[in-house]
Amino acid sequence: GQQLNQSPQSMFIQEGEDVSMNCTSSSIFNTWLWYKQDPGEGPVLLIALYKAGELTSNGRLTAQFGITRKDSFLNISASIPSDVGIYFCAGPPYGGATNKLIFGTGTLLAVQP
Amino acid sequence: EAGVAQSPRYKIIEKRQSVAFWCNPISGHATLYWYQQILGQGPKLLIQFQNNGVVDDSQLPKDRFSAERLKGVDSTLKIQPAKLEDSAVYLCASSLYGPHFYNEQFFGPGTRLTVL
């Protein structure tokens, strides 16, 4: 089935560093979503992107909808300890049901104070 | 505003036993989803309800899994009999009705199931 691949798989950084992660697919997506999951909790929506090329920010987070519609990027500036968690990209594949989300493989972020 | 509630938070059972999970979505959210999240993976949709009707259950292992949402609010997910590979976190999510709203799903804390 369709799959979203995220890289890197994990990141271990120092507090204050900037972080970049990406999500790629072999097929087109018409919406990209970025979620964060804290240990023992469900994912929480961070940013939603609806148009190719769109760049959207939410505080220190910035996400971009790739021009090819097959990828998306998430950047976190000046990381802090509470940024620790697993970041998932997700989206409904183009041509599929808009209600059916495919989730990526996740990027684990660890921030050392 | 209260979030999505799930219970229990943790469950340990032996294989071949049965188990049930409960979910109460955000008030006013017509759409409810059950996901399975195996350790180290992203959530995978099992079933989606629109009010009390099933919209998509294509990835639900129907020989052992069942779900219902009788009054269009709360939902239960049951596994009978459980297998070792059912060990996972079962997440419930809800959303408003509509094209973009389907994409913006709010998740509960999940039930962590361990099958021994």
C-alpha cells in the first residue's frame, strides 16, 4: 500500500539548535499534516498544508508543502526540551478518500538541555 | 473544551482472551476513528464512523475485531480472540464533518494493549 517515509528516523540535538525533517511519498498528496506525539499520548496536530508550495508557521515550527506534491518538510527553530517527541507526517493520498489518513514512519526527536 | 476520552489506559491479557476499549469523542464531532499503532510505527486506520454508520472498515481484521457506535457518540472496539500481534496502542480520534475537517483529527491518549 501507500507509504510515507520520514527522515531522519531519529535526531539527538542540543537545546537551541534548529531541526529539519522531511517526509516523502511515491504518490501525490493533496494535503500534508504534521503531528507530534508525546510519550503515552495521542498525536496532536501541529500544522496543516493544503496547497503545493505553501509555507506555514506555528510559533517556532515552519512546514512546507513540496512543489512536486510528493514531499513535505518541517523545521523547528531554537529547539527546547519540550520539543521532545515523535513527529509524524500524514495526509490523504490524492484520488483517495479525503477522510483516510496515511501516517509516516515518524521522526524521534531528543533534545538535550 | 474536553478532549477525546479513552479507557482503559492499559490492558494486559493472554492470547485468545477478549478485550474491549471505549472512546468518547469531542462533543459535536460526528466522525470517529479507531487506529492501531504498533510500537515504532505510525497509526494505521482500522475503522471510521460517520455518526453511527461505518464509512471505512477496509483495514479492520473482521474475523477478530469489531466496533460499534450505536448512538452516534461513544464507541467501543472489541478484539476476540486476541493474538500476540495485536499488542499495540489503540487510538481513538474524532473530527468535525466536512472535507478539511476530516484531515484535522483530534486524538485521545490511547489504550496500550499487551497480549501475552
